[in-house]
Amino acid sequence: MTSPSLPVDARPEALRLPWWAALVTLAALLTVYAVSQENGALLSSAAGTVHEFFHNGRHALGVPCH
């Protein structure tokens, strides 16, 4: 038994996103990482400054940092 073929118009089209959507997603992920996790492992030369900069934001979001 053969399965019926779909007409050409019934096939879904591929989802096309604008090129900048990938950049926005990457920036958002880096921001979430910096606020929630960065304690100097990646930005070791500015670890103290990074920690203090995001300290209050971490506590406001409920992320423990110490």
C-alpha cells in the first residue's frame, strides 16, 4: 500500500529568521551568564569588578553568589 503524496502547496515552509536574531540570542545568553554565573572564571582579570557590578542584580533575581 502506498501512502498518498501531499500536494506541493500543503508542505510547510522552512522557518526563516532574520540574521540579527542569532546575534540577539547570543547577546541575551551572554548577559544571563554574566549576571548569574560569572565569578572570575572567564573574566579573571576583572573578577572583583564583575562580581561587584552584578552583585545586587544576582540577589534581586534570587541567584546566590556567595
